[in-house]
Amino acid sequence: MGRIMLRGKGKKKADNEPAAESKEPNLDHEEKGQNSAGTVEAAVPAAETAVQEPSPEDKLAEVQDKYLRAVAELDNFKKRAEREKNELSSYIKVSLFRDLLPVLDDFGRFFEHVENGEAVLDQGFVQGIELIHKSLLKLFEKHGVEAIENAGVPVDYNIHEAVLTQPVENKDQDHTVVQILEVGYRIGDKLIRPAKVKVGLFNQ
């Protein structure tokens, strides 16, 4: 009877052994879990570095750069506006005085007739016309209008319009303005009307 009981106890103990083994910790699993946690913790500082706010010095430098760019753009705008304003003013002046040139030409023809004796007029009337003519010339001068009326100078096709030619004996007179047929005018480098001229040509 005693032996049978011992065998039963031994068998019961043997049956319980696998259960004891299942309670042993899984070291591989725990190590993997620790490694994963370490990786996440290591990634956190990197993420924090990526979204780090710029320093006050960096912000100040950025503001200064934007300010300087804005000032430069404003300066360029002012220069461009001033240039366009001057160009428009010159265009208006050229247009206006071009329209006044026929009136000035009429004054010139009138005085030629008077000087040549082709028109006998009251002296007071002539003096009144002279005053109007002088006022018109002063207006031209005030706005920088210059007459192109010099003879004996080399012909410049930028300001001269060759209407006639005339043979000349002196080689120095070749391609020079021999006579002004119609006075030209300009404002600075803007041509209002070219001078109509007679050009000398030297023939060997």
C-alpha cells in the first residue's frame, strides 16, 4: 500500500514539472522590448531638434533682410516712376512745341516780307507783332528748346534733313551744311524737327 502511494505522488510531481517551466521569463522577448523602447527614446530628441524654434538672432537677421529688400524695391520704384515722369514730360513738351513751330515759322516769314519791303504796314502794328514773337521765343528758351540753325558745320543726319546739294570747290566743305533752308529745333537729346539744309559736295 505504501509503495502505491509513493508512485502516485511521484507521478503527480512529474505532471507538474511542465507547468513550472512555463513560468520561466522569456528573456529574448524582454530584450527586444527594451531595444524598441530605446529606439523610440532616441528618436524623440531628433524630432525635438527638427522643430526647434529659430534663435532671436536668426529672427532678427530675417527681419533685417526683409527690410533691406523692401527698401531696395521702394527705391527702384521711385527711380522708375521718376524716369517715366521725365519721359512723359519730355514727350508732352516735344509734342506741344512741334505744334507751335508753324506759328513761329509764320512770324519768320512775316518779318522777311517786311524787311524786303513786300509789305508796307503801320510801324506800331509791326512792333506789336515783334513783341508777340519775342514772347514766343522766350517761352521756347524757358523750356530748353534750342534752334538748329548753324551753317558751315558737318552735316549730322540725326538733326539735319538734306533737301538740296551744292557743288563746292573746297574739300573741307564736303558734306557740310551750306545753307539752312528751314530752322530745326530740339529739347536736349529729343528732336522736335530736323533742320532742312543744303549740303555741299566736293567733286574731284
